[in-house]
Amino acid sequence: MNTKHSSDCQMSFGRKDPNCPRCQELFSGAAPRAGWQKAYFSKKAADDAQRHAAIKAHFAPGGKHALGLCGPVCTAFDW
């Protein structure tokens, strides 16, 4: 487990504070913590795949679009 930055850590814009225990770990080669990006992009990829599958099913032969079930003007997936 990584140490948290101390409340008096003077790190700013990536410049590490040599007096902070966490910054000292980073100086020694410790890996930075994973941020929110990993969860965001994995969820985004899953959502995009699900949307792509829904569009493919809608426009497939025998799908809602081919059967005319989406109305006189198809507005499926317009948001």
C-alpha cells in the first residue's frame, strides 16, 4: 500500500517535495496510483460496445427498422 501525501506536502505541478513520505516513495521509483481514468475508459468501452450491438440489431434484416416498427422517420439512437 502506498503512503498518502502529507497535509504539508508542497508538491505542485508534478514537482515532488523531498520532505513528504509519499514523494520520497515516488523518488525511489514507486508507481503512481491509478486514477479515475482507468475505470472511466473501461466503462466507456463497455457502453460503446453495448450501443454498437443495439444499433446493429436495430438495422439488421428482420430488425425493428426493417419491419418499420420505428415510425415514419427513424429517430432511433438520436440523442
